[in-house]
Amino acid sequence: AQSVTQPDIHITVSEGASLELRCNYSYGATPYLFWYVQSPGQGLQLLLKYFSGDTLVQGIKGFEAEFKRSQSSFNLRKPSVHWSDAAEYFCAVGAQGGGFKTIFGAGTRLFVKA
Amino acid sequence: DTAVSQTPKYLVTQMGNDKSIKCEQNLGHDTMYWYKQDSKKFLKIMFSYNNKELIINETVPNRFSPKSPDKAHLNLHINSLELGDSAVYFCASSQRTANEKLFFGSGTQLSVL
């Protein structure tokens, strides 16, 4: 069965420091992978997605993610975090079978300290 | 203009009541979804409709009944509400399938007392 694991429930980073959020997936075929961000009281917004091609994908707000098939990972990175990046981040995989659906990880809460 | 709008934003009700949440998208998308987010932020798909046709129905109590009068609307009706139904319910849409970007509404916070 398809699944997504985000090992870190929460992470605290100093403003200006670099960030890496981890994501591992389980999927039998080539996955469609996504990172979404959720600010408090809001719905989710897509940061970036990977379907095929270049394994390093660029997204909005200065985020990037790298697909590593050998490690079944799709980690999200940002070189310099801003206080406004504090939010919940969800990794997700698009799964076929029984109708297309997006399966989300449990999320990682990012705290940014001044 | 809001792309995916759902109402109400907050819903507080007593156990045993019946309530509905409405969702509309103005993106011209073919597919709409209902997701439930629990208190630990875990997001789980409940239903998916493609052009008014139900294509995904996860293991959801039959007290939950989605209705899609047209492809721009997907409503969620819940009968005999229980304490465990308290959660944030998100409507979302995508152009065709879930292998594409999902556009989310801002959520409905349901509290069952």
C-alpha cells in the first residue's frame, strides 16, 4: 500500500538558517510527489511537485526538493528560513488504484526562532 | 476571487444533529474531494467526485453522504453527528486526477458537543 512518512513531528530552526524536512514514501511505481504548506487556519497550498525528469525541483517561496529513488525520499529544503515560513508542511504522494487520490504524510510543524 | 470556497468556516453543534458543509470551486476543475484533518493534523481523504460521479469512497461511516449537483459543487451531509466527528473538513479540487495539484478550501472546523 502507498504511504508517506515524515519522521519529524516538529522542527525548530533559527531565522536565516537552512532547513531540511524529511519525507519517505512507499509506492510500487514511479511516484507523483508533492510538498504542501498549511498556515494556521488555512487550507493547504502547493509548494512544489515532482512527476519526472530533473530530480531537483524548484518551488515557490524559495523551496526546493530532491527526489532520490534509491532512498525513496523526497526531502524539502530551503537555504535561509524566514519567520513567515513557520507553518505545517505535508509531503504527499499521488496514488493510483481505486481511483486517483493524494495520500498525505502526518506533517512536520516548523517553528522559526528569532 | 476565492478558487475553492466552503461554508461555513465554523460549525458547532450537538451530538445527534444533522449538518451540511457546502463547497464550490470556480476553477473549472473536473474532480473534487473531501478530506478530514484530525486534531493531530493528519489529513485523510474521504470522498472524490469526477464530473459528478463518485470515484473514491474511503472507509467512511455511511452517516457521511457527499452530493455533487454539478461538477463545480460538492457538498457533505453528516447525519447523527458524534463526538468523534469533530475535525477540520477540507474541500479540494484538481483539474483531472490527484496526480495534479490540489486546490484547497480554507476548511470547516466542526465541533460536536
